[in-house]
Amino acid sequence: MMDRYPRLYADTSIRNNDIIGGRGLDADWEALLIRYSDRFMIGSDTWVNSQWERYDRAITASRLWLSWLPKSVGEMIAYGNAERLFKRQATESLIGQR
């Protein structure tokens, strides 16, 4: 889909278990995230209210696998792509806000 639709963006909501393989980053996910690092964004799926109860765990898991990627790729996925797409800088005052 990413090859076919060059303007397609995706988030990683509810994918931490898939992205984190048995002992590290799943190889297929790693290749995908690196190849399309300019089109993926972190997701926490908080549109479902019950997700707020697990928010800390979801973000901790996302931070873990982001740390396993090259720094520039992790930063793009964590906030850089969202900043560019939504034309809004992720300031410290916005981080962690509902």
C-alpha cells in the first residue's frame, strides 16, 4: 500500500506487540519503518477511552522500539512526521497531553 499510494501515512496504534519481536525489533517491521520513515507516526489509539488506562504501558513500549531504530528514524516517527503533516511543532508543553 505504501508503494502504491505515495501520500499514504500510517500510525502504529495497537501494533507494539507486532513491532517488538521476540528479542527486539521485528525484522519486517524494522524494514518497513525505515523504508517509510517519512510516513509513519506513533499512535496510541486513545479514541477508545479504556486505552487511557493502559496509556503509560503503550507509550513505554513505543519508546522502547523507537530507541532501537536509527535516531533520525525514531525522531521522525515519534514526532517529526506529525509536525510536518499537521504544521504544528511538538512543544514540551504539548507532550503527554490528552
